[in-house]
Amino acid sequence: MQLYKNSLDLQFIYAYPLDNELRRSFEERGQVYPAREEIKEVMQRWKSIWQEESSKHNLLEKLADITKRVPERNLECFIFGRGLTPKSTPFMLPIWNRNQEQWSDKKFIDLMIHELLHIFLVTNNDQYWASVREKYTDEAPVTQNHILLYAMLYQIYQDVWQTEPIDFNRDNLPPGYARAIELVKEIGHKEIITEYEQFTAEKSDALSDVWLDS
């Protein structure tokens, strides 16, 4: 995996068609929407911030190390004005939050790592996520999707900045996200990560046995 980790790169791209559609929709309703110049300026600033932080802390390599996965798709983050929440598939970020304000630099980095963890963790991991659905069957899907993610996000923050992720100190998180953090605190982030590592190691060993027997 080292060869692939060394080739990891991330590009920021202005989501022109999507941005045009959203701008038209907001303007037709008489609602404010960020100017193209502002979007492009923010995108350039974010690009610089990400390059600096990622280079300083080897963030993409840390994500590959902790998830034991490397995405098979290109890491392209599409930037637009507002109207949709940050997403991992497709990977995209609005420059404005719901308060019609630009994200802080710290929140931008937090969003990037959060969405990138989603991307890394869904790579060739269907069996693991099936086990999560079974183990946490009484939890909402959004909670299931974020238990391991928040455990890993916490570990990355501890390793890099010796602090907690922003969401761990918010009192206005949607219930599913808040429940995931509650479970991370109850179970322990290291225990959750260790369980994931054991699961992926066992599946890897099983696959190796298949190749040896064939």
C-alpha cells in the first residue's frame, strides 16, 4: 500500500454547473448567494491551507494508515456557494454554512478530514459495514456510519493537535451524530479502532488463504 499512499493527492475544483444551478435557484427565490469571485477566492485560500496542513502533518497518509485503505477514485473536492451540506460522495463543500457565513479555517480542516474519512472507509469495506449494521441494528443508519469515523477522527486530532474534534464539543449536533459520539465515549475510541483493525486483518488473512489454496 505504500506505493499508493505516496501517490495520494487532492485537487480542489470549482463546481461550475452545480454552482450555476444553485445560484439560479436562490436568485429566483430572492435569496442571497455567494458571488463567483468569493467562491474562487475561498477555494484558493482553502487550497493553500490544505496543502500547508496536509504537508506539515502528512494528513492523507495518516488517513491511509488509520483506515488501512487507499481510495481507488481520484480525490477531487468540488467547491460551490451554498445550499447543500458537505458530502463525501460526491466529495464537495459549500463555502457558506447555514448562517450564510464562511467556515472558519479550523472548521474547514475538520470538514475535510471528516469527509475524507468517509471516502477512505468505504473503499473495499462492504463486509465491515455489514457487520456494523448487524452489531448496531438498533441505531439509526447515520449513527452506524459515524461511530468508527468519530473514533478515528478523535485519534487523528489527538495525534496531530492534542485536542478533541470540533463536534465533540458541540451541543447542537443532529441526534444521529450526537449518538455516535456518545457511543465513542462509552466504548472508547481505541477499542472501536482496535475492533476494526482486527476485523480487517482477519478478512485480509482469509483472502490470503484463498489465494494460497487456489
